[in-house]
Amino acid sequence: MKVTKLVSTCDFKDCPTIYRTDRGTLLVQGETPDHHGLQIPAHENLVEIPTELLQKAIRDNLI
């Protein structure tokens, strides 16, 4: 899978980031939340990202 960085909240590798894949999908890097009270299937995960990350991606016409 080829991954291209689209937008991030900083220039380091450990910040919330959105990536585009060559499979027509997005990958999202963010914090893994605790105590959310949701039942998530074992093959899925939740990732918490700041809304400003999505706003920036939309504003810059990246997604």
C-alpha cells in the first residue's frame, strides 16, 4: 500500500495526521480514546483527532 501524507497538526511524526492511500482510502493517525462506552468490533479501532485537522483538510481541498 502506498501512503501519502495529506494534512497534519504539526511537522512531527506523532501528531494527528490524515493520509491518502493508493487504494482510494484514508488513514487517520490520532489518540486511542479510553472510557468511550462504545462496543467496537475486535477488528476495528477508534481514533480521536481534533476537528481542526478535518477543517484544514477540507479548507485545503485535500479530501
